[in-house]
Amino acid sequence: MSRALIDIAEPVQHVQPLAKDTTIRSIRATIVEAPTRRRHKLSNTEVTHQGYVLVRVLLDNGVSGIGEASTLGGPRWAEESVESIKAAVTNYLAPVLLGQPALAFEANALRMSKAATRNFAAKGAIESALLDAAGKTLGLSASALLGGAVRARMEVIWALASGDSGQELEEAKEKLRRREHRQFKIKFGFNRPQADLKRLQTLRAGLGDEVRLIVDINQGWTEAECIRFMPALQELDVALVEQPVSAQQLEAMARVAARTSIPLLIDEAAFTKEEIARTATMGCGSVYSLKLVKSGGLFEMKRAAAVAAAHGLELYGGCLLESSIGAAAHLAAFATLPRLEWGSEHFGPRILVEDLVVNPIRFDEFEICLPDGPGLGVEVDEDKIRAFARKD
């Protein structure tokens, strides 16, 4: 009996350990600038080309993985730019990961935390690439590595941000006609409040009462302006207001939240778990926007979701105009969350003139679908990368 057990076990001794197969051989970063279909305006900038840093990881087994870091018009939305992200990846983060096992996700996250403070977009892109490579090696999806999906699709929101109410109305009507989107987020803050409210009135009148409208002020109002104009948003049946005042003015945001019946969405005011707990405890809002650029990794974004939910906040799947690469990484984590009350805002692949993958993420019946296949489930279009890559 013991001899039979030995015979069965012997072949295992000749199998190369998986840890050795999945050692990280190289990490490299490329800046990509992809044109958008229209201008996308925020309170402090506007975008006609979306900047990304694509991170490629190569393992000793020859399998490669891709990750994406997204920015909005340079270091304006947050402190990172495509230039700083590439520098952080190349000079600080990659060196501490080379020779390490790709499957040691938490240990690698700790190594990156010691190598660089914050730099969340850079870290998130690397971890996404590691999950992609690991998933391809094991034949598992990134969502399986993150705990397993509880949903394969989720409602998806479209942003209206040209500033032209006529154009925005036609755009929204076309999205409804094509059954792609029935919830719309209107960007405020780049005009005077009165002009933005006039845009919103046009949209509400043209789209009817059944369409859900969300307003993103992008830190563009003062507390006094909130006191004056939030009642008008309530009259227009706005469902949610995102980050109305400066992210630094937590007390003011809490006072605004206390005065209005519209839920406030906490975005720039909270990146880390500690900041989420603080803003929730202070009453700055009742919904939290999840973003890889704020958490620095998909595992950490899941922890952020847990902290937010434990403090009574509902969850919103935020975006930063990611391509299908970055969107797939976010969806892999969003799909595993027990609750995602507000769905996802990952319309980024649709605002690009040309997506960066050969198999773009699928939109169907007002929902965005989790990609199939191992890793992130998307395949990079190398011709597009070469065409859009910044020439150094």
C-alpha cells in the first residue's frame, strides 16, 4: 500500500514548480495617446486625446500580461501624469518586482508600497498586468483570481461633457435608441452654475422623467453655490451629485450633504481606506466611487469597497476614460463585489475613436459585459499601440 502511494507521487517530482514558471522577467511601460470622438470637458481641463500608460509584464514561462494607467489631461485630476507614471514604473516599481513570483500579489503590493508612496495609477497598472499574466498561465479569469464573479454584466452610465446642450441631447437620444445607455452623467463646473443648470433643464425636458440623470460638479462649486443651486438640481430630479466642492473641504461637503436630499458621491475626497472611513464618518456623502487610480490595485480596491460598505456607503463603479484594457481590469473587480448599487461608468472604450484591443468590451441592453477568457479577457491591438504610442 505504501509502495503504491510512492509510485503515484513520483511523477510530481518532475514537474517544474509553478512559482519558478511565473517569475517576473521584465516590466516595461509605454505612453499612448488615443484620440477621442469629441471633447470631454471637466471643471479644470478638457480632453481630445486620452493619455494612457500601458504596462507589459513578461514571465519566465513566456506569458505576458497587460495593464493600463489612465490620466485626465495630465496631473490635474490627481497628481500623476503619464510621464510620472512611466518614470515610477521604470525607475522605482519594476526593479523591486523583477525576479519575484507573479502570483505573490499581496507581497508584490507591499514591495511597491515600500518603493514608492502613493503613485496609485502606476501600481494599479502593474498589478493588473500581473493578474492578466497569471490568469493566462492558469487558464483563469482575473475575476476568478479576485474571488469569483457574482455578476457577468452591470448597468453602465454615459457621461455628457461637451458643454453643448443640443449636441448632448442628440448624443443621449442616440444612446437610448441604440439601447446602450439610459443613465447619463452631466459634467458641471466648466461654466457658471446658471449656464450648467440651463443645459440640465434642456436635457431633462428632452429626455423625459424616466431617464436617470447624475451631475458631476468636479469640485467646481463653493459651499455657498451649493446652498444656492442644489435646490434647482432637486427640482430637476437629479439622482446623484458627485464631488460638488473641493476635495480638501470635507467639513463643507458634510454640511452640503446634510442640507440636501440628493445623495452625494464621494470621489476625489477619498483615495485610501483611511480617507474613505473619515469622509463616511464625517457624513460627506452616502455613495463612494471606486477607481483603480485611487486604490493602487484591484485587491486594494476590493478592500476599499468593503470599508465603504461597512460605513454604510453605496458603491459606484467609477472610471477615468479607460480603454477596454483598463475597463476590463475594473470590471474584473466590480464583478466580484457583493453589491454594486450604482453600476459602472466605464464608457471609456466607446469615447475613443479606436479602442486599443482587437476584442472591445461588449455593451448590450444598457449594460456592460464582463469579458470572457483568461486574465483580463482582452487582446491588445498591436497596430493601434504602434500608431498611438508617443515617440520618445
